[in-house]
Amino acid sequence: MLLLCAFLLFADPRGTPAQEHIVIETVVVPDSAKADISSQIDTPRIARNWRKLRKGMSYHDVKALLGSPNGIASSVYDYSTTLHYGEYYIVFDNIKNTVRWWSPKN
């Protein structure tokens, strides 16, 4: 069984209050459904809009452009959060709350 859970907290490391909180729901996925997760990605939408990504975009801008990601990973080492869209991914700067970079590039 796979447990998908993510909580994104964008906060300034200097101790000031967080500018925005984004909560992603927790979902328990049975092993038999793991393969179905990648099939739920709107690949044509992602491929069509991927070239519109720009540094400095907010999480909400990216979600409006591409839809919800199918995976999220956070790093405390470089203050980043990575959104996964199948084979594509976007890295956010958690301090600035904006897109840092993405792959594959346009």
C-alpha cells in the first residue's frame, strides 16, 4: 500500500510568518492502483502548456496551467519543493514561493 501525503509550508527561514500555506490531501493508494496514478495525469495538457512555464511563477499559477501534480517531494537542505507530473518535474524555491527551475526544459 502506498500512502501519498504532502503538506507544503512556504515560510521565511528568518522566522517571519509564512506567506501562504498549501495543503495537499492525504490519499491511501492500494498496490493494485499504483499504475493508475500515472494514467491520471493530463499528459496532453502538460505537454501543451509546459513551454509556458517561467521562473518566478507561483504554485497557484503552475496548478492553473498544468493541473494538480501526481507527486510532491520537499527538501530541507535547499529549501525546495519538487512537483512531479509524470516524467516532468518543477522545483520551487520555498523562500520566494516561486518556480526555481524545471525539467525537461522547453
